[in-house]
Amino acid sequence: MDGARRQWLRQSAAAAAGALLGAPGLTGCASNAPLTVACHPWQGYAPIRLAHSLGWWDDGAVRPLATGSASESRQALQAGRAQAAALTLDEVLTASAEGLALHVVGLFNLSHGADVVLARPGYTAASRWPGARVGYEAGAVGTLTAQSWLEQAGLRWRDVVAVTVPFDLHETVWRNGAVDLLVTFEPLATRLRRLGAVTLYDSSQLPPERPIVDVLAVRDDALPRHRAALRRLLADVLAAQQHLLNLPVDSAYRLAPWLGLSRDEVPTAFAGLRLTRWEDQRAWLVGTPPQLLVAARALARFLHGAGLRAHGHVPDDLVDARLLPLEAPT
């Protein structure tokens, strides 16, 4: 995307924000305080990092809050240190079950292969899977990926030796031979394949009712006060996605330190990840009921059945598409 077009997109978002602030009935709800968005280093949230790096929020309307993980972002949201956060859908459902009223107003990406089940060369045959040591992170995404693979393989948890491994130890347990199969995700999956790992299953094979998606969640009490900034944020996310696609070298230069990768490794980090465009946003968030709400209800039931959520209920107003741009960026 050329500079003039990016500038036009930013000006359009700012103009929309100004119109909202001056609209009858909304002035009293507007806030002069910045919209704080919690976000941790994950390639799916690259548009937030790019927009910040490009100086689009130098006026202070939007302020990213750096965190170390999705759990930290959720905690910032719960504590009120952030009004919005980039989270996986399961994190949103966990917070909702704990009593925090949230709305999903945007969609960052869908996992289409980024989450994987890897096997050592001697464990690629189905005959080796019973009794195999399966490493996974004890959380919603790890459990969901592992459970879905087991179902496809015709296995149950009792047929394997489950080994819970925090993500920061995935590479360590693989190198020291502590597991035979490992549920993990990019970019680590690519590094492990270089060590001989073989992909048995990935998130492109997940049942449609169990999507792994990253979303923008907003506190219910912040929604009326930050509508203008949220509209601008969503428009800038789409513009930054265009920047990522059209200017990959510049994007890699800006993202490499944030992701802890070399510039050459940045494109690999996006393998199996589908950044959602304007059309995807509309397809998932608009409808009666929205596709994302249907997926959230199915995921909540799965999490409840797996003992990862207190109940399977999902609020009817979880998904709110009213802040999405009405037209696609050009």
C-alpha cells in the first residue's frame, strides 16, 4: 500500500472518530482518555504493532499496553488497566465465565495450520501412538488441538501418556527426548521440523465448531466511552494488514525485534495463520446469529466438557459488529 493511501485510511478513521464524538447523544459517552489495548508479541497481532511502529497513534488516541502473554492481557483487562485486549477466543470465554462482561468487536486471524501435533520420526505411524508420551500445554488451545487429533486418530486420552508442558519448555522437552509427540504452534513448529519433527495434524483440520481465532475484546463498561477510538483502531488494523501484505520487507524489519526473530524468519512465523480481511470480519461478526457467536457457544461447550470452564453459557451479546468499518479499505 503506498504512503498516500495509508495516509488516506488514517485520515478517514480519524474523521469517523471526530464525527462520532460530535454526534448527538454520543458526546456525553466519549472519553478524552486514550484507549489502552493490551497485546503480547504474537504474529497474529502484528497489525497492532505495525500501526504503533508507523506512528499512526502518536496523537495518543490509542495506547498499546505490552504484556508477556494472553493470560497477562486478560488480567490487565480484568483489572481495568486496559479497556481492550487482543486475545484468543477461549481467553475471552474464560474471562466471561469469571464474571467479566466483554464484547468481541473485531477478528485478527484464524489458525489454518499454525497449531500442530508433531511426532518424532519413529512415531509417525498410527501403531506407535498408543502409549506414546504426548506433550501439550494445559490450556484451552493445547487441549483443543490435542483432543481433536485424538478423535481423528480414533484414540482417547487414556490411550496415551499425557505430559503437560508450559510453552516456554516445548523446545527443551523436544531436544531432551522427554516427549514422543508434541502439541505446539508456529514459529516453534518450524524450528522443530528442522530438527526432524513430522507434522501429524494441524489446525486446518479442526472441526469447524472448534476454531482457534484471535479477537479484539472490549470491556462492556468501556464500549460506550471509547467508540470513536475503537472504530479508528479497527480501521487501522485493516490498513496495517495491507501494509504487511504489500510491504513485507519493511514489515519484517519492524516486527523482527518484537517477535524475537530475524528479519528472514518473520515470514515463516505467519505460516498457517490467516489474517482476516474486511470480508472475513463481516462474515464472522455480522449475522443472526453471527458465525463467531455460534463458534463461541460450541467452544464454550467443549471447554466446559473438558473441565476448563465453569459452564457452557455464552452471553447473546458477546459479539458486536457495530464498530466495524462499513466499507473495505481500498
